[in-house]
Amino acid sequence: MPRYKLTVQYEGTDFRGWQVQPDVRTVQGVIEEAVARLNGSLRRVAAAGRTDAGVHASGQVVGLTLDRSLSPNKLLRALNALTPPDVTVTTAALVADGFDPRREASSRVYTYRVWNTGYQSPFWRRFAWHIPRVLDVAAMRAASAALLGEHDFSAFRAADCDAAHARRIVLASAVERRGAMIMYTVEANGFLRCMVRNIVGTLVEIGLGSRPATAIEELLAHGDRTAAGAAAPPHGLVLVRVAYEPSRT
């Protein structure tokens, strides 16, 4: 049975996250419904990361096994004909039988957008957190640099996170402003549940002057989730890319 690697984009607004759940709309559920129609029977699909309700993806990676062989291009066209407008398969490729999109990923990249001006944008309201007060981007940028390297991220994990441990390696952590938009981009070998949103919530407090730029260092040292900022809303977050070693794709 052929194994495929898909790259998938979705707008998370109307989904209750990635993972299939009874009686609610999920990205995994929608893709599996399309696969079942194409394949003739249900096939579970696995993703590189289980995004939460309201979180978007422009580069989610999905592993899929079919009962019959299709060319990658035919599979891509067929799935896009069977999925709704808020889900699109952008690439498809044949991979080794044992390919696991989550375990074999070497890193993931997320971007969080903050719309930082006095008015809400109708174009960005579903994809960016609106903060009307001016944020100090230089302070946020300085604070975000403290996240680089290997740390215990207990201060930024959700209470219901089931990860075995909280140590992660952050490879990139950057804040930039493009006009009214502030973007935080982070790459790591793995993420805890709500880790990026909790980091962004804290960075925004730093940008508003509610915390010093050294707050990130202190939170990493003490690991107290209750001392960090509240989670940023999910709609500003996008899973941008999942990276793999060349031999594993």
C-alpha cells in the first residue's frame, strides 16, 4: 500500500482544531472524509502537529496510506475536489512506508501576527490579534532573543499539556514590524501545547510596558506558568513549515 506525504493549508476559524473528535468539525475529520470517498474505506491520517481550535496552517504535513496506488498529482487533484474551501492540499509525494510526519520532523516554524494600530482590519480580523495600543517592538525583540537555545519551557506550557517533559530547543525567535503588522516567528525542534500563544501573550505585555524585557529570562529560570502572560488568542497563529532531514522525506 503506497504511503504519501501531503502539505496542507487550512483556515482554522471554523474548526475545533486538528484532531478528530465526535460531533465537531476538525481538520483531520474533513481530510479523512475526503480520503474515505477516494479510497473506498476509512484511512487514518497523521499530522506533524496537532493545532488547536482556531489555529491556521500554511505548511502542515500529513502522512497518508491508501489501498491503491495513485500518482501524487492525481491524489492532490482528487483530494482538493473533495475537501471544502478552507482546506487545500498544496503538494503530494510518495514516501517510505514507515514515514511518520510527527516523529520524523526535525523542526517546526510558527508565525503569530499582531495587528497593531488603532482600528481593526476587516482583512486581518481572522488572522491577527488586534492590539490598539502601540507596542514597543524593540523591547519585544530583545525579550524574544532570550528564548533561543535549549530551555525548560514549563512557564509556557498549557495546564493540560501531556508532553513527557518541557525541554525544547528554539532555533529561531524573532519579532519584526511591517507597517501596522507585528510578526513573531519561532522555530523549534518541538512545541508544547499553547507554547507559542503563551510566549506571545507575555511578549505583548512586555511591548505594552507591563513587564520588563528581562521577564522571559526570569520565567524560563523559574518555570512558573502562573507568572507568565495569558495565552494570546488562537486566530493569530499559523503553522508555517515543518522541516525534515533530506533522507526522511
